[in-house]
Amino acid sequence: MSEGHFEAAARHYALAAADEPNNAARWRDLARAGLLAERPIHARRAFRRLARLRPNDPRPVVEIGFTQELERDYDQALATYLEAVVVDPEDAYPYRVLGTRLLRWGKADEAIEPLARSVEIDPSHPETWKALGLAHHAAGQADASESAFRAGLEHHPSDLGLNLSLAALLINAGRFEPALEIYDRLIEVLPRFAAAHVGRSLILHELGRENEAESALIRAVAVADDPARYERRLQAYRALRRGGASESETNTPNLDPNPNPTE
């Protein structure tokens, strides 16, 4: 497996599972090898055997749903995720998977309930709070979206995704001062996060504090791993302030308020 020989690994795991048919670990290894070998049918068979050995564990059932997604059988995958929830109604994981999949499939209204249940059971997963906030937002429930992001931040105050999502929500609502506070806190924790300095620049520009907005872009250039990218933004903003460039040329008014730190 570690060398990437997934077909050969699957064959060896199949022999091991045949030798120890009641050993759940053998079936899990076989199933995962099947997934890595891009054999969802074989993986599904092994996950089903694992599910029979662990009837109170929803994870093998969830992973059966993953194999169905690989085959683009989304209706059946949804039914499987609903089945996983029933296996253990007190486990946050199947609710999380169900909710995030519904959100991904454009069913935000339906995603809210399982995501809310997941964070109720286990509030320790920041991505679930973020998904809940996004589901509320997609469903047109701005207040509930903000509440979800803020509730998640109470548990995970330094989580980047939650902070950026809340900041974007506030910016889109024209609430620039509280959004600026979020970026200020982020920079205290992540002073070399260039995209946060760009976010601050956007907000400061909207607040009419152009000197500070330019200074924020200067700081982004200073800390960025790819300073040329941010230098272009800085020069475009300077041109905008001089009146020598169009809005489309500078792109400054359209800066992404939720920048991707991996870009």
C-alpha cells in the first residue's frame, strides 16, 4: 500500500480476510485497498462485511455510500447515508456526512437539520459549523448563518475557515467595522497571511481609509511568499487612487473577501 501497489495489496488483504473472516480490521484494509485500486464494487463488498461485523458502527455504512458516490449513484448514496444515521443516532459523524453531501448537492434546506444535529452532538469539528453556516446562507437565512459561524467560533476562535466565512458574510452585508475586527484578530495570529492583509485593504477602502488600505497592501507584499502577485495589486490600487486606472484594471473593489490561503 505504501508503495502505491494497490491491486497487489488488495489481493493480499483478500487472502488475509479469508484466513480471518471475523477480523474486522482485515475487511477494513481490504475495503480501503479496493477504493485506492479504484474498484468500488470490491470495496463495497468488504465494507458490507465489515458492517455486519460491527452492526452498531455507522462508519462502514457511510463508506458504502462513498463507493456509491464514486459510481455517481447519488440517490443510492443518499439513502445509504440516511441508513447510517439510523445505525447510531448519537454519533455525529453520519449526520456530518449527510449534511455536507446535501449541501454539496444543492439541497441546503435539507442539509441544515443533520448539520445542526452533528454540532449538537459534537461541537469539536469546525468544518461542520462552517457547513451549517453556509447551508443557512444558501437557504437565504442570513441571521442564522451568522449565528452558526459565531457559535462555531466560540468553540474554535482561531479557525481560519470560520473567521473568513463570517468576515465575508459581514462584508457582503456592508458591515465593514466588525469584519475589520475579524481580520485584525487574524493578523495577530497569522501575521504572514498575506491574503488577510488584502482583506483588510478591501474593508479599509470601503471605509474611506485609503492610506491605511494602501499600507495593508504594502504589508501583504512584504509578507507574501509570492510578492509579485500582491505587488500587482498594490500598483493597481495606487493607480486607482491617482485616477489613472479603471476599476476593471485594478480589480481592487472586487477583492475576494474570503481569500484562499492556499492560493
